[in-house]
Amino acid sequence: MKSEKITKLVLVIASVVILLIFAGMAYSMIKGAIPAFKEFGLFRFILSTEWDPTEGKESYGAMPFIAGTVITSLLALIICFPLAFSTSLFIAEYFRKTKIATVLSTLVDLLAGVPSIVYGLWGFYTLRPLIAELGYAGQGYGIFTSGLILAIMIIPYATSISNEIISMVPNELKEAAYSLGATRMEVIFSVILPNARSGLVAGYILALGRALGETMAVTMLIGNANIIPKGLFSPGNTMASVIANQFGEADGIKLSALIAIGLLLFAVTAIVNFIGKIIIRKYA
Amino acid sequence: MSDKILQITNPVLSISNLSIAYGKKDKLAVKDVSADVKRNNITAIMGPSGCGKSTLLRAINRMHELYPNIHTEGEIKLNGETIYEMSTSKLRRKIGMVFQRPNPFPTMSIYENVIAGYDLNGSKLKKNEKDEIVETSLHDVGLFEEVKDSLNKKGNFLSGGQQQRLCIARALAFKPEVILMDEPTSALDPLSTAKIEDLLVELKVHYSIILVTHNMSQAARISDNAMFMYLGELVEYDKTKTMFTNPKDPRTEGYLTGKFG
Amino acid sequence: MEKALINKNEGSNWRELKNKLFFGLVIVLSGITIMPILLIVYKLLSKGLRQINLDFFFKVAPDTLQAMSAVQSGEIIPGGIANGITGTLLMVAVASLIAIPVSILIGIFLYENPGKKYASLIRNLTDILQGVPSVVLGLIAYFWIVKGVTNGFSALAGSVALSIMMLPLIIRSTEETMKMIPVSIKEAGAALGVPYHRIIFKIMIPSGFSGLMTGILLSISRVLGETAPLMLTTLGNRAINFNITKPTSAVPLQIWEFYNNPNMIDLVWSSSLFLVGFVLTLNIIAKRISTKYS
């Protein structure tokens, strides 16, 4: 009996580690961000589009990076959706439980294993020149290139969740529609999609959460301009990429501004992920 | 006491006024049960699903305490000693248990499974002592000849019936006073079931067996005494023959004649 | 829904055609989806393979001058990434030592307390932690370790960042693994009077061993390629270093350095090939173990 109590106590103490990590994270980030918030004001810091490190008239605002993050991530989601959804239909519906579906899903899984920096390299040496040839983006850096590489990076996450959701749609429902003379495509749109909708939404929200925080590949492709992007092919910066880019040479108020951006990024990804998890838990 | 409850002298177990509730105190799974269990006999507990027979069985080695929010009242004595005053590990060494489905430890060999009760409780035995315990226990369940060449292999190649006999050997290794069996043949084919039933009849020479069963004919074939439970109450407890030929309570009669269950 | 389908029965040729076109679209888009991984692997093999030799594994990175003269005379670049390989192994080992024991305990805690409010708070926080961008964890480790403990960039700081990444992955896989072990196995232990901690350590953990291994290997393969948090914490090192309080190199950090140095471009591909090969091998081993188990 005594050993049971001790063991249970050890387990509870282990669980407290998670609380400590969260409390410590919040404390360190807020403490680090406070100078920037004080200097510029919380809302002005978030809304300001200025990022000027010139000594004497330093001024920092997060808006260019918030915009860059949101635009690249949404673009990634838009590009990712048709690809990931088709792949899920291939794996979990058309070729369900066949060898070729296994091969395809293994290849898609491999995408998740490629490190961010290798995506960056490949994007830099393969994608960027192709996009430069289109003629819209100068050397090929910018929002579009970053969105494209992000789309590729989140495909495995979106696909694996969609696969699960699609294969959970009961067979009886599909057979009912077939027995009424529906074609496969009609079954997909009138039975599978409505039944899988909230699960799919959650899957893409979680994929969005990944895109928001991706750092290296974006840093290497976005062009690192501290401005609100003016168009699809304009250079920009995301919250994650500006931290990676400028952390090395930052101190004082600039360091505090970068930490404040990290805090915002943390909050945004936490909220997005939490929403995704809640939807998926309700679904399951 | 009412005449529907069998009286026993020098019982191995004696249950008095036992009530068990899950969650809220007013929802009783076992209601005020009092009964004595006869030594070196097979005592069957019968009744429809949800009648509390498994809870009663689990209360005897305090396995029911693994569920959250359990309230237990009343007393159980093993050879006159109150079980709620013993440590669970001492109690469970004296009262072994066999489950519905064979559940040998998947990571252990046949040998390790039989000796698991000692090893996992930290008993330090010499190699030859262990060998002897494993051999006798496997002999006692009639499994030794079948597995003697593969003692160090994992038990997953055994048939369901063999696995269940291995689990019985694991319980016998402690030389317990009582063995609790929770529908031990419900997952087995008829042939394996017959073997286990024969085994139980042999084992009662040395052990007192309490057998929860869904299967009336099994109770009729091998038990000496039988309890009938309904909605948490012990309705009737008698010699099996008497109960099957001449039930005293109309609910027992209804169950035995297949009116519900 | 059924009504709509019946009404569409007219024009069944057009319906059939649409059905076929849609199928074609699915095939084409699925094909496009798998192109990148094939192209990436091809690129890495075609550009990186020729740099991979024994020196690559056992020598440290060359300096710019050595690399430049090799490139100019058309030879392969001398040296290798031994400082990165050893740094990566060191940091991942330390991160594992920190993360594995505590996350297995937390996973068991969650499994043992289903439906309790406090446990579900911990479960939610774990989920959120899994979504925290790695660059943010780099910032955290910078504050806690670089500023607070080692007074400078260090392997320990990198390990702490990586271990926070590993925690949620191992916690959830432990909980899921435990849920898959039949309750009757646990009960068999309890019925033999086995004490609670032995049920956990001698019965539950061995029974779920392969599931736990899968979770651990997958979490290691997740952090192996991480670059951003290391840029903020360990800085890099030209030499092989085993002192966890000193700056240390790592394979992804070296890729970043090579990428930024025009003379070292050839090394970028070989080190990326090595990194991807390492990560994917671990991934495949992990999946093998898990299919063998189930």
C-alpha cells in the first residue's frame, strides 16, 4: 500500500514538470517582451508597420511579420488542400488497402521526415530559379515561394489526418448511396465530404498551426524584407523567420522586440492548435 | 438466518453483511450478502449479467478496489482473519485468481509466467526451488508434458485452453488457500472447457474453488454448492443438487428454467 | 440527400464522364503530391553522393581557404562533418536523457488518471506544447540555459530545447501504448499481489516496450534535423566538442553554415543527404517496430 502511494506521488510530480515548463515559458517570454511593450505600447507594437533599427530612432512593430506569417500560411493551406485531399481520396477511398496506396502513403510520410533546412535548400536551388523564370519575382524570393514550400511541408500532416477521417466514414452509408445509383464522385461529395467535414477542417487547422511556426525553409526563401508584402511575389518576413534572421545581432530593445514577436507567435500557434484539437476531439 | 442460505461449519471463507457500491452510495452492486464457503469444494456463483457476481468474487481478493469510488461495508474472513486488515499482496498470495480470458504476461516465457508471482513480489528463490515450483504447478494443471521442452519460449504459441491452464498454474504457484475463477472457460472451445472442468474437480482436493459462471450446466456438472444472485442480492445458496432439483425461491426457479438470464 | 441523387439520374452519360474526370484529377494531383519527395531525394543523391567518403565522417569541416582551393582545382572539398555528427549525437543523447524518463512517467500518469480534471489539463497543455514552434523553444532555452546556467552558448541549451520538443511526442505515445495493453494483463499482476510500482515497471512497460520504442525513435527523428532552436542556443563549433557547457556544432547547423559560404556549397548536399538518410532510417526502423508489434 505504501509503495502504491509513493509511486502515485512520483507520477504526479512528473506531471508537474509540464506545468513548470508552461509557467517558466510564460514568465521568461513576458519578462523579455515587457521592455518592447513598454517602449512602444502593446497595441502600437502589434499594429505598427515600422521596423527601423537605426540607432537613435529605433522603432519596432510586429505588423509586417504578422502579415507575412498569415499570408504565407494561408497561401500554403490553399495550395495544400487540393493536393492533400486528392491524395487522401487516393489512399483512403479509391485505392483503399492496396499496395499502391501503401507506397503512396509511405512516400507522403517521408515528406514529414525531411528537415526544414533541407526543404529550404531544395527550395533555394530548385524552386526559386523556376519561379524567377516566371518573371514576377526577380530572383524568385518572396511570399509565393515560401507559401509553396510550406504547402509541401504540411502536406503529410494534412494527409494523414484526412486519411484517418475519410476511412472512418461508415461503409454502410457509402453502400446506401451506391445502391441508389450514385457514381463514385457523387458518393465522395454527397456522403464522404459531409460526414468527414469537421474532421477535415480540424486536420487543416492543425496543418495551418505547423505552417505558422515553420522557420528555416521560410527564412531561406522569403527574401527577408521587413515590410508588409505588397503582392504574391513580394519579399517579406514571417514572425519565425525574423527571429531566426535577426536574433544573432540583436540586443537591448531590439532583442526585446524579437522576444515579443516570439510571444505573439506562441500565443497564435497555441490558439490555432487548441481549436484544431477541440474540433477533432468532438469529432472522435 | 433464512433457510435459503446454506449453513457451513469451519468455513474457509466467511462473508458477512457485505455491501458494495460503485460511485453513489445508494447504487449497490452487492447488497448485504452473508455466506460461508466450504473448504475443498467447488462453490459456483450464478446469476444473470449485472447481478453482482463478479463484484462479489473480486471483493474476496479486494480486486474490486482497483475501480475508482468504491464503497465497501461488511466483513470477509479468511480462516477467521479479516481480509480488510491484511495487506493486499499478502491476501492475494493466499487467494489466487483466474480470469475470463487467458492473460499470460506477453513479455515473459512460460517458465517466467509460472514463477511471476514470486519474481514480481521480489521473493528471492534459488534456481532449484523455482524449478520445483514451476514443475509441480505445471504438473498440477496437466501442462508439464506438453510444454516441458519449451519452458523458455513465450506462451503465445499455446492454444487458448493451454494458456488458461498456464494462468491457473501461475495462480497455483503460491499454493493459495482459495482460487477465484471468473468465468474461466467463457473464451474457450468445448474440448478445452471439458479439460479445465476435469482439472477443477482434481484441484478441489487441495484447494477451495469459487467459480463465477454464466453456464448453468457447468455449475451443475462440477460444483458442490451453488449461490444464485439477482440484482446484487444473494437469493439462494444451497448444495448444487438440491438447488437444481428443488429451488426454494421462485426467482431461482425462474432463472434455472430459463425464464430470464 | 437520396432525393437529390435520384433527380440527377437524367444525363447519366455526363455523370459518368464527370466521375471519370474527377478520378483523373485525383490521380494527377496525387502524382503531383509525391513529386517533391522524389525530386528532393534525387537532388540530394545526385549532388551529395560524390562528397561522401571516410573523411566525411571522421574529419571536421575545412576552413574557407582549403575549400576554395579545392573547388578551384576541381577536386572534392577536403574534410567532413565529424564536429557536426558528434555534436548532434551529444545533444540528442542529453535531450533523450532529460526527456525520456519524465515523459514516460507523465504518459503513465495520464493513462492512470483518465477523466480527472487535473490530468486533462496536463493532456491539453501537452498538446499545446506539441504545437509550439521550435524557434520559440530556442528562445526559451536561450533564456533558461544560455543566460541562466552556462553563461554562454552551449550544447546543454540546445539539448533542453530539443528535450522540450520530445516531451509531448513521447508522453502521448506512452499513453496510447498503455491504452492498447489489455487491462487483464494489469489485473493478472494485481491478482498475484504484485505491488503497484512493479506492475508498472515489470509488467506494463515491458508489455508496451515496442510501442514506447516507436514513440522515442520518432521523437528523436523529429528533433535530429532541427536547426532554428540550435542557432539560438548552441551557436556552432569548428572543433569536435564533448563539453556540454560549451558551444557545439550539429549537422543541421553545419548545413546552415555551408549554405551561407559560397565555397562550401558541395558540402551542403552531402551533409543534407547524410541528415535526411539518418532521419528517414530512424523513421523506418520506428515504423517497422510498430507494425511488428501490432
